[in-house]
Amino acid sequence: MRHTTRRPPHRVDPGPGQESVWDYPRPPRVEPSGEHIVVRLGGQTVAETDASFRVLETSHPPVYYLPRSAFSPGALQPAPGRSLCEFKGQAAYLDVVAGGVVAPRAGWFYREPWPGFEMLRDTVAVYPGAMESCDVDGERVAAQEGDFYGGWITSRIVGPFKGAPGTLGW
């Protein structure tokens, strides 16, 4: 089956050193990232790594998946619920806990990722909007709009981005 995505009425042309989410593929691609990632919650660093993965999909800012080993002990707690990604498989959810703060269902992972996404085994993604902050190479991330997608927006990424009201059909 061929997947298609309807384009928005306008797209932002990337400048030097930028990427457009409209140049990302569908089905999505997963790639290693050597960027320095720091995640904070409750006044504490809950995760830090230079060895993450980015999932790139048309119309979406990158979603970063961090090795479980990058998270502080006790920061990830099992949470109820499951969801199904048509590309990656079944996701399970995690509460992220630090400094007396609990971010419910703010993380997710794929125990048995489907073919093409095996690199995501033993990694966790977090919703940046549920964290105190997420940084990529020292830049504070903005969260993708909406309550379903977990994209990380930096000045290096241009859209428009799926997730806001009126973008469901993109």
C-alpha cells in the first residue's frame, strides 16, 4: 500500500542548516543522532545522552528516542494503556517521575518494534510538552501542538507542523 500525505496550503522553505518536515519520508525513517539531549523534570535532569535516535515523518517534527540507560534510576514507571503505530508497532506508556513531579503517560516505548524500526528497541520517547524542558545541543525544544504527537521543534526544523487544529488531514 502506498501512503500519501496531503500537503498544507503553504510550507516554509528551509534556510541554511534547516530541515523541512515536508522533506521527511512517509513511511517514516529512523536514524541515529549524535546530538546532545537533556530532559528535565521537577528541577532534575531525568535523561541525558549523545546517542539517541530520531524518527522523521512527513509533516512531523522529529521524535527523539533515548536509550533507557540514559534515564535516571526510578525516572520511568509503568503506566496504563497501549497504542498502535501503523509503522512501529504497539507502544506501551510510562510515567516520568523526578523531583516530586509525576508526568503521567509522558513517555512511550516499543517492546518489539516492527521491521525497519528495530533500532528503537530499549529506547524511550517523551512528550516534550510534559517535561520541564528538553534540550537538543543546548537549544530548548518547543513541543509539537496537539495531545497525540511527540515532536521536538528546534530552530533547525521548519513546518508547518501537523498537530494543530485543522491539520488532521495533512
